[in-house]
Amino acid sequence: MVSVTEIGSTVPRRELGRLLRQAREVAGFGLEAAASDLEWSRAKMYRIEAGQTPLRALDVDQMCRLYGTPSELTEVLVSLAKESKSKGWYHAYGEVIPRWFQLYVGLEVAASRLRTYEHALVPGLLQTPEYVAEVARTRPGIADEDVVKLVELRQERQRLLTRKRPAAPEFEAIIEEAVLRKRVPCMAGQLDRLIEANQAQNIMVRIVPLASGLSRAAIAGSFVILDFPTRGARSAEPTTVYSEGLSGALYLDRIEEVKAYAHVWNTLDVQALGAEESGKLMQEIKEEFGD
């Protein structure tokens, strides 16, 4: 018999466990105290919070009532419990999970290493406020106040790269040169930001030059590979690939899926210029914008 964990992504239940642990801690419950009130074993509580087992929506609702979780968040957690039993790829913006709930952000915060490839946009964690606003305005009918909110949210996310505790993750970005040559009004300032970021100890920005040939990256599209901290000799969570589209996103963590994207990353690693050469190219492009 094939289990759900072998068929689908484990991301929904991992995030559910993480959020339930946070809700318990906010409510001031220790693990054993919560287990006792719920009439569960400590081992069961640990497995739930570690994302090691699917959870019934009824059990999640019971936990939320004990912790006094706000109704809006309770709705999301119950939805995640339903999604954790899905046999398909997890879809971020489907009918089950509300669009406002950014599952990816929880993974991003927990990661120890982020590798991102972009063929259309500057990576979100390195975007200037002006660039974020330009991207936001591509959404049909978006209000000015919503643009401001998106800029603020993006800036909040970007603090991840400079945090002290836990240590900021390693961040490696590979960007197609064509992205930097788009005639975006704020591109000169955006290039300054990328050049500056490339000097940080935990950040590396590399460019795939226009002269490069086609590779499997052309089919893969933009993606992020997230690695997580290790506990002993093993990672606490499996490496996960995130790939976003117009209507939603995929979270992939099965071994064969991750291997496919890792292969694409290795191909890009060969194609991309080194960090120093990339810095020089970005400076040259910036000077061209000044003409």
C-alpha cells in the first residue's frame, strides 16, 4: 500500500505542525500540558508539531479551541489539515487555502539555504521598494493602498537576510541578464541594490549572460530550492522546491522532483558568471541605463 507521504508533498502538514506549535507557545502551553488537556500522548503531540503525520480537521479545531486561536487562523489551519491528506501536488492558491495565507513565507523563514533562479523578475528578497511597486502595478485594477501594503510586506520579508538569531540563511540567486535589461524606470537603483547585496557574506548574485545557450532552465521556469537546518546528521525537513505561477504555486519535496531541479541548478551554475564577473556586468548595465 502506498502512503500519502509517498504520493504528495509533505509541505502542508509540515507548515500545519509549525503553526500549531506557535499557537501553543503563544497560548502559554507546554507540550506535555497541551497533550494532557487534549488527552493525547506526548509522542503524538511531537509527531503533529514536527509535521510527521496527517491530522484530522476535527483534531485541529480542538487544538485551536484549547489555544484560543483567532477564528481566521483556525480556518486556515483546518484547511491545511484537509490539504495535508491530498494525494496531489500542493497548490498554494487553490479553493482550500485562502489566497492571503502565504505558506511560502513560513518555509522561507525556516530555511538555512535558499537557491533561486529567475528568468523574468529580480528575486523578491532583493527587490527595491520601487521595483516591488512596479511589479505590483502589473496586477489588473490594483489599488494604490494595496501597492503600499505589498511593498511593506516585501520589506518585512527581506529582513530575513540580515537577521542575527537564528543566523540569516545563505542566499544564492542566479538571474538571466535579460531581466536586468528590461526598461523598468527604477532599474538603475535596482542594479545598485543587487551590486550591494553581492558584497554581503551570506548573499551571492550571479548572472547568466545573454550569450548562453538554451538549457532545461528554459522549461523549468523560475524556482526556489529551500534547504533546512540539520539535526545531527539529518535535515530537520526535506529539501523543498517552490515554483510559482499566475494562479498558484507548487511545493515539491519528493526525492525525484528535487533531483530534477537540482540538476537544472547545476546546469545554471555552470552557465552563470562568477560573483565578481557578475558584479562587473551589473555595473556596466547600470551605466548603460544612465546614458
